[in-house]
Amino acid sequence: MLRDVKQKLVNWKEKKDRKPLLITGVRQCGKTYLMEEFGNEYFDHVVKINFEKNESFGEVFDRDYDPDRILRELGYLVEGSPIDPTGSLIIFDEIQACPRAITALKYFAESGKDNFILCAGSLLDVEIKRKGISFPVGKIERIRMYPLSFAEFVRAAGGERYLTMLSSYDLYREIPAYVTEPMLQFLKQYLIIGGMPAAVQKWIDTEDFEAVDEQLEMILHDYKDDFSNHAEMKDVLKIGWIWDALPKQLAKENNKFVFSHVKEGARARDLEDALSWLIDAGLAYKLEKVEHPEIPLSACSDAASFKVYMADTGLLRKKAGVPYQAVLSEPKSYAAFKGALAENYCMQELVVQNIDPYYWHSGNTSEVDFLFQAGDQIIPLETKSADNTMAKSFQYYLKKYEPSLGFRVSTKNLGDNQKGKTHEISLPLYMLWRLKAYFSSDTNLKTQQG
């Protein structure tokens, strides 16, 4: 599976002022596989140190933080001879299991040696808080990894030619049926399967949704085990409550997260740490409310009013108990959750593009699903799960704030028009991966003719 983040590793390798690079992200999103694949492709020699599998590796860091000694002794443990850093990629995997190795990254960065130190940590933010790990701020580079995005999924599932065609089209060209039909099919598959590499690989190998569901169930079970293994005992039960409540809260018509709906009688102050654990673990994303949109959005958001999404559509669907047949056939009884799944998908696509979204809510009636900044613009984005793009709140927002650009995302074909001062774009759900192209400087927000 070709992951877009791989190019960032290539860029890191070519840097002259290179620091140790740390990859973080939700468990089982492909960090280890990516590091090994990158090492085998771009280096003559790869040395892999997994701190969870061999406690002896961690003991090497107990004496001091001298990089030369550390590499020499690790080399003897792994290969019987010192590590020659010239042309070698040194992988520190599951680095959260060795806090002193995290601290040692500072000394590798300051050594002046041309080392290639690549690290990965699952639940790292959780462990840093729990164990009080000294994190070498400013001495490492950091990349966040996620489950496969929709475009990565399409590529893995054999649809790269459609991505290539869409990339070559003018931004506002109506998309022909020979592209829309397979892309809508890929979208349904992605909503069912999600982007966890094991689930995607199962689909590639079998094209069997039942087999995919079994894989997703295994992943959910593993995550449940993580609560007990990596959370404070006082929080384990509460984390489970919130985890189980996420699909229910998303399916509500007003899907603002309400702590009292997690467990009868529960209060926010009793559950906030548990929710923070899920967010730190990368299993959930928090979307805060903005009522008066101003730059920066972060300064006018309401941290006490928010929605919570899951990190993967496949896990959300499976955890909610939605059968894959419902996503394929779309019965009327599936309508409410269909919208929730589409919103969750949009949240994932925004996050993976390093867009920091919020939602707009005014009074008791008007709401826009997503707001985000792009330069000096605040851009609204409304999500619909079908081809009906009528949205009174979205139109009210455009009239009230007159943004230069706004998006209506649905299954409808691509289109655009000018409404007052707003360039309003109808963007297919399967085109969210191209979102930034529409407000990048080279487009200059002008309609191009296809």
C-alpha cells in the first residue's frame, strides 16, 4: 500500500540538518510497515530496535545518553558488531516502552553525527502524560500518521487510474459517468471498510465484506485491551463508557457530545480525562464549536461545546452495529446514521490534510458542519450524504458572513456558482482529497472552464 506520508520520509532523508524523526499515530495504522518499507527501499542497511519485544534494548539506555556508546552496544545486541551509521537506517520502534530512549533523541540530535534515526510510538501522547516522560521539544521532527485516507484506499484497491484522471481534469469540469460511478462505488467500500491497513488488506485479498468485518472486530477488541494496558485504572471503565457511546452520540440529530448521555448521572468533570485519553490515543477527534467566526478560529472556539468523531469509518460502522448491506442498499431505516457516517468521513479527510476544523452553531436553529481557515479566509463546508444539497443553515451563513469561498459536499456532481460575494462549490464526497486545490494560491479562486 503506497502511503502519502512516505514522501515526507524521503524529504527527511535528504535534509542536511536532519534530526531524529518520530512517527506517531493510532495503533495499527501502518507505522512499522512504513518504516521497514522505507528503509529497505532507500537504505543499504536497516537496524530495527523494538523496545516492546526485547527489554534488553531498553537497558542499553540506563547508563548514560552517549550516542556512540548506545549505537555500539545496540549493534552488538542485534548483529554482533557495532552499528555503522553510514548508510544505515536505525529504527526505534514502540519507543514509548523506553522513556529513556525518547530522552536520548535530544543527544542524537546534538551529536553532530549524520545519523538516520527513525522512531515510532503507539499511544505515545498517552504514555508521556501517564509516565511523565521528558520529551525533547525542538530536538526531533515529528510526523502524524493516520489510517488510509480515501485516496490511499482507492489506490490500494486498484482505482489509481481514476485518481489520475481526476487530477488531470480542470477543477470545475463536470465529472463524466465513467469516473463518477466507480468512485461512488469506492466511496461506499471505504465507508464500510475504512482505512485500517489490516482491514484494507483483507478486502484486497478476499473482496469479502464478512472477512473485513471479522478483521474490524479484532481491531476493536485490541483497542479495548489497550484501555486496560495503557490507562490509569481509575479511568479504564470510563474510557470504555465513552468509547461505546461515540456511535450513539454521532447518530443523534443534534450530535453535540453530551457527557450526561454517556452514563446516567455522569458529569463532565468525571469523564473529561477519559475522553482526553481517547483523543490522545488517536482513536477520536474533537470538533469544537464556533459561534462568531473570526481569525484565528482557535481563539473564538468554545471548548465546552463540541462533537466527537471516530478515527475510522470502518471501525465506526462496525462498532455501531451497522451491517455492510445497509451501506450498499441504503434502506430508509439507515438514513440517520448515513449522515453521521458521511460527517465522520469528512472529518477524517480534513484531519489527514492537516486542516484544523471547527463547526459553526448560532442560536438553536443554524449550524454548519465544518469551518476552517485557509490563509486569511474562513471557509464553511456543509456535508450531505446524498445528492440533496439544500441546506438552509449553510445559505444563512453565506448571507451573514459573505465568505469568498464555500463548499457543499455530497454525492452530487461537481459544480460551482457565484452567490453574492461567495464562490460556492458543489464538491463530490469522493473529491475531498482535492479540497486544497480549490483554495490554493495558484487557482486564485477563479472559475476555470473545462
